[in-house]
Amino acid sequence: METIDGYLTRSLIKDEMKGGAGWRRVQDVANACAPTKPKMTWAAEMLLQAEQDGLAEFDMVGTEPIYRTTKTLDQAKTDHPSYIP
């Protein structure tokens, strides 16, 4: 199963190639990472914990919460060298 930290870190790398910033919706994280149902509840709780632990950054797009890793792009690439095309 995908970890939230790994997913958000690789999202940063992927988005950097397309000019984005690695932000993901709770639903995106739930679809990629949640091992249990209800997936959205699990993902929201884990993302809140990741934010409190300093692993994720929180923002809002309208009424929808979004998250991204707090790692720099260099840290992300160091953590996932095989993910760099």
C-alpha cells in the first residue's frame, strides 16, 4: 500500500515536470493510499496527522482542502531517485 508521505513526495516530482506544485485533494490521497473504508475519513485523518507532524502542508481551494509535502524538490528527488525520468 502506498504511504501518504511517498505519494505526496512523488506528486511533487511529477508536478514539477508539468509546472505544478504537488498539491493533492483528500480524494486523490484516499484513492492512492487508503487501506480501509471509509477511505475519505481515513485519508482526512492521516493528512491532518501528517500536517501536525510537519510532513504535509495544508491549503484550501474554495471549500476543498488540499495537501502537499513539506519536502523540497531536492529532498523529494533524493528520496525517490528512480522516479525521476
